[in-house]
Amino acid sequence: MTAAPASAERTPLEERLIALIKANGPISVADYMADALGHPHDGYYMSATPIGAEGDFTTAPEISQIFGELIGMWLVQSWIDMGEPKAFNLIELGPGRGVLMADILRAAQLRPAFLKAASIFLVETSGRLRHEQQRRLRDLSARPLWADEFSEIPPAPFLLVANEFFDCLPVRQFEKTETGWRERLIGLNEDGTALAFTRAKTPPLPGVALPENAETGAVFELCESAASLAREIAVSLVEQGGRALIIDYGHLGEGAGDTLQAVRRHAYWPVLASPGKADITAHVDFDALARAGVDAGAAAWGPTPQGVFLDRLGLQARIARLASGKPAEEVEKIIRGAHRIAAAEEMGEVFKALCLSSPALPAPPGFDAP
Ligand code: SAH
């Protein structure tokens, strides 16, 4: 395990977790992640400035406006595929600083009827980020409504986008030992002064689906809240009609191992150091999301690598259009941004797009027909 760096400070959340573990015993990795990110007062997303150059990490919409513009066109085409409903919900999960939604709305100005029909819902738990979203979207005269959870949004046909949202949802971890699977937990070090990884003494309860043929030492991650959210979205897609576009850092099912990581000021950080002050994520298991969606009756498309997806949506044409008539320095910046979000060796391959769709709709733009 990585030792805490010298700059790691003891946080109020860490004190509370240590006291809680002393009293009640070790907690799951999922409980730790949920508290470190989402604690109403001391959680990372509530108290910090996570995103952007001055924050801890950056995301595709923050790197290039083309990302949101192409997704805006994807949404408009999806709305057309749905038969141009006069009223629909345009939903974003975890909108960060509101940059993606702003780019989407700007691009969608090409189709005023789409904007007229859209009721915008932003699912965001952080008050600070809500404030920032409001400020950014006000410039576009958008009047979004906020929700804490997807389930609070009134039923209607909908289009949903989630970029780098599912990777914040808490994962449980399991390790294959000589004596079978054991849940990985967070307890205390020997003198009880710091958080430390440990293992459950007994096997997990039946009903936790763990891979059958894993080798000793293998780690398996299970994101129950991601699967249940995908299921909930799929049920609504079947009932109301629409599409959901999920983009994230992720993999396809088993064999990914331990993907839990923390990032602070654009550098890796030990997962257990200074909880509430670093971002913690785990790679998204796209297979599990697609399976949950299909089991609930939706169609699943992809996952398609982000670079391929953006290319198919017209990345090159958009670069050319944006660059036209701009000074060389600007052109260089546009090309550099597009390269970062789409090149295979940058974000183009490890980030993937998955579409859950009401089964009645045709293949969504950017995805292969089966
Ligand atoms: N989509 C943005 C930001 C990604 S960061 C972008 O691409 O830049 C993750 C976002 O999800 C933040 O806005 C964070 O506050 C929000 N978030 C994290 N966990 C959440 C939860 N359980 N419910 C609602 N929002 C959450």
C-alpha cells in the first residue's frame, strides 16, 4: 500500500471514520468511497473545487468544446429519431461546472424547436457545483431544474447524458484468497491511528455474483449503485421512450482488477489519505451497465471507444469549421484539444460511450448496427 505523502493532512472525515471503525469495526470500500465523495458536509464534491486547471482533474468537455457540440448534435438527432416530441426532459447526471450542458445547448441552437421542447434537469448533489452550473447556463438563458437523484425527475420522454458520472459511484471490492472470496474492507492500522485496508474474515453473503474461475490474488469490483441506476434508467426508457448516453473511463466486465484510484491536483494520491480532499473513482464496468439495461427491457449499443464515437459524429469536420479563419495559435489549440479527447493514446480508447435506448428506436448515431 502507498504510504500517505508528507502533504497529507488529517481531515475531519478521517477522524470520524477512525472513531466509527473503532466502535463498529471495518467498513466496506463502497461505504468509504460514498462518504469521502458525498458526505453532506465534508465530502469531496461538497467542499472542494474538483474540476479544471485549478482543480484536481480535468474532463473532456473542459478540454475541448467540440466534445459537447458533437454530443449536442447527437441529442438533436436522437430527438428527431424519437419523432420530435413537443415536450421532453433533457437530463444530465453530474454536470460538474456545467460546461458540457452549455456546449450542448449552444450547438442545439441550430434546432430551436429542440430547445423549445426541452425541460432541462441537472442531477447534482453538490451545492457549490449547482451554483457554478447555474451561473454558466444563465448566459444561455437556460432555466434548468436540479434534482438530487434521477428518480426525482417527473416522467416524460427523455434524453440523458452522463460524462464521468458513473465512475464516482461507490464500488465494493472482493479479493480471491486461498480460502475463497473475501470482501476488501477498510479498518485501522496496528496502533489504531490511521485507516488501513483489511479483509473480511468470512465469505460474502450468497447473492453477490463473483467470478467463478479467478486466480488467488484476483480483485473483483462490484458497483451495485451503478447497476441499479442503469436499471432504473432503462425501465424509464422502456416506459417513456428516449435514449441515455453514458461516457466514462471503463472496461468490459471481469478481469479489470483493482481500479480504485484517487487524484489530487492532477496527480495520483493514496486512496486512504485525507478523505474528502481527493477525488476517488473506479473504472466503469460497461458490461454490467449494459446487462442491467437489457435485463430491464432496453436496448444497449456499444460500448464504442470515445475516439471512434467522436469521429463518427463528425469530429474532423467540426475541427475544420472551428479552425477556419482563426490565427495559427488558435488553430493549434483546437487541434491539440481534439487530439486529447479522441486520440487512442490519450482519452480516445480508455473512455467509452454506451447508449441505452428504448427498444423502439433505430441505431443511435455513432454506434454500430448489431
Ligand atoms: N460531467 C462533468 C463532471 C464530472 S465530475 C464533466 O464531464 O466535466 C462528477 C460530477 O458528478 C460532479 O458534478 C459531482 O458533484 C457529481 N456527482 C458525484 N456523485 C454524485 C451523486 N451520487 N449524485 C449526483 N451527483 C453526483
